[in-house]
Amino acid sequence: GAPVPRHVSDVDFAPAPAGIVDGRDMSPLLKSTLAEDTPLHDLIFHYCDTTIAAVRVGRYKVHFATARFEDEVAQTCPSDIVCPCAAVWHDPPLVFDMANDPGETEPLATAGNEDLERVIAKATEGRAKQAASVVPYPSQT
């Protein structure tokens, strides 16, 4: 095998057999038949509890919020099954280049950068559409 520099979501590993609901068919990616400039996903949403805290747009990840964990070293909330979203909100959002900074340690300077401003606009629009499409369901925790 060879590394494939594409981002996928965990739901891609087990798409619904009767039709793909949230995941994508990864076989073209695994068989190297997907064009190199064709993303498997346009956007990938990252949740903090029920809040969309970040959106992956191509090589960039736009953080509207970053989680505050009870244990920052382990990045866990030992007192809860699911961490409540006690987040630090960012306005403007933080943008990371995941190809060069996969640990998300150095946010990019976005002011005046038209390309990154377009990435933020795409993430903001996608986040709003995704949030509007989600039907609330009572917590099971």
C-alpha cells in the first residue's frame, strides 16, 4: 500500500449498505481511480457535543471554537460520558493548514488573505447549512 494524502471521515469506513447516508464510497480512493484534485468530501464537520466547532475545507480546518477539557493533557472529561461543550469561541475563527500543521499548533494569519477569507466563508456557510439540517434528538446520556 501507499499513503494517500486525502482526508476521510470515520463514517466512510462503514457506509450504509442500502445506500450511503453520511459516508462516502472510498473504493475509488483506495483503487487510485479518483482524480487527484477531486476531494472525497467537500466539507467535514467536527462537533463539540452538539455544536459544530470546526469545519474541514480541503487542506484547511476552520475552528469556530476549541474545546476546554477537564484534563487538557489527556484531552478528556473524566466526569462525563460525553464532554459538555465548554469551548473557547473564536471570532474570527482560527484556520490551520492541516497539510503542514496536522497538530493544529500554529493558526494562520487570515487578515487580508483573500484565499483564507474564502475558506472561512465556505466553512461558515457550510456550518450554517449543516446546523439548520440537523433535527434535535433527546440526549441518551
